[in-house]
Amino acid sequence: MQLDNTDYKIILDALYHLAISDNADLSDNISALDSSELEQRLIALRQHFSILERKSDYYD
């Protein structure tokens, strides 16, 4: 899977929220995940952020 600008935006947004969150749970060890599982998680993140983006566009 190739990363595009949307993927980078999702990653940066997630990192930003981790940085500012007082109760971020960083205990998950992602090094144990294989590339297929990581790809599925990235797809799920993309879908989640797409839903949030559509909702924010609806209210603007």
C-alpha cells in the first residue's frame, strides 16, 4: 500500500492528538503486528477520519 497525502494527514493528526492528550494510552506494542494488520488499521483510521471530515463539512 502506498501512502498518499491523506495518509500523511491522518498520521500527523493522530500524532498531534497523542501529543496533546493527557490520557493517551501508548501501551500497545505495534511492533508485534504484521504488515497486513497495520494496513487494516490504517484503512480503519482513514475511514474514521473521512466520516469526521464529512460531519464537519455538514456543520460548516
